[in-house]
Amino acid sequence: EEVEIVSLCRQVARNFSQTSNRIVQVIAKPEEVIYETDANRFEQVLIILVDNALKYSETDVTVSIEVVEEVLMIRVQDQGIGIPKQDIPHVFERFYRVDPSRTRSTGGSGLGLSIAKSIVDSLGGRIAIESEVGVGTTVNISFLIKF
Ligand code: ATP
């Protein structure tokens, strides 16, 4: 189905802003991006990434959407606790959690990112993570746009 990605991202951001009392900002360039995908699964990935960004940080979260040449890129960025270098290669594994004690009591199961990766794979995209302890984390998902 044809999905307008920017409004989908804004909707997810609005829902989190309302329920978490935190600011989830969306920056889009261009303001409208039509992409052929599965809206529900796409939304599920965003929910996992924004939920993590809020869970592991205390400041605003930014979702940026960009089309560069033929690639649609969506970044979910936080300025939170970050992930140690040695853990980064493992965070997409099922049940992998960097340090359960870092998370609030509501903490997770270590499944979110593995589910996000399998959905992104099934949608034909890529997922990558950049992180630095004490600086923050950026998860990047990208999709090739076929014109
Ligand atoms: P859930 O299944 O509820 O998402 P989770 O957050 O523990 O639980 P994942 O989403 O798979 O599981 O993330 C795996 C681990 O990667 C987390 O336990 C956390 O340590 C680390 N992590 C994920 N996202 C971030 C982030 N934005 N900032 C810092 N650490 C993160």
C-alpha cells in the first residue's frame, strides 16, 4: 500500500508525546514522502525505536525523515545513556539487554530491537545503530525508493 511516511511518523510522535509527557520532535525534508510498504509494520518499527529512545534518555527525542537520492532515511535520535561499543553488535539479538539495572523497573525483555530488525528486513530495508555512552543513540532505518 502507498504510505505517507511523514504523517505516519508525526502520528506516532504525537501519541508518544501525549502519553509520555516528553517531546518527540519530527523533522522532515521533504514534508511528504510516499513509499510503498506495510503501514502497520512500519509503524511498529517506529514505536519500538521511539519507545527505546524515551526509555533510555531523559531529554527530547528527534525523528528525522530525509530522502537522499533514492534512499529514504529515518533516524530516531536520543541524547541518553548510550550503548557501550562492545554491546552494539549484539543489541539486535533476541533477549540481549546491555545492563538490566540501567533500565527503570518497567524495563524491557530485550526483544524490541530484534523484532524491529526482522520487520525492517522483511520490508526490504536496513537498520543500523550508532551510539556513544553518555552522548546518545541514533537508530537509522533506510529503504531504497524505486521510482
Ligand atoms: P524491549 O523489548 O521492551 O524493547 P529492551 O529495550 O531491553 O526491551 P531492545 O529494544 O531489544 O530491548 O534493546 C536491547 C538493548 O539495547 C536494551 O536493553 C538497551 O540496553 C539497549 N538499547 C536499545 N535502545 C537504546 C537506546 N536508545 N539507548 C540506549 N540503549 C539502548
